[in-house]
Amino acid sequence: MRGMAFAPADLALRSGDEVVWTNDDVVPHTVSAADGAFDSGAIAPGASWRWRAQGEGTHPYACRFHPTMKGELRVR
């Protein structure tokens, strides 16, 4: 997370892969899936959060504090 954006915003994964989001902004962010598959809670500036993909599916996500920050995980 940098510049009020997820980078990369879209990511293709395999089941079992782990994703790490690091907040390089000066404000907290969340990583919150629209389908409820994951929700990081607040990630402080300089902190990270990890999630391991399980099963297949497409998970659009956004920051609850800054809803214009959006991304998508595609798990195969």
C-alpha cells in the first residue's frame, strides 16, 4: 500500500500461496474482502498483514477507511 493504492491491485494466486500487504503510507489501511473471506483490521503505517489463500475463487477487496483503494485476488 503506497500512495493510497494497492500495488499491484490485481493478483493471481494458487491455493496455498501467501500474500503480504505492507502499509507504506502515513495513514492506516485495511484489506477487506467484499465476500468476507478476509479482513485485516487496521494496518498501521509501517506494519504488514499476511493472508494464505485457501481454495479457489475471486476476491475483490478494498480499504474500509479509503474505499477508492480497490484490488482483486484470483485464486486457482
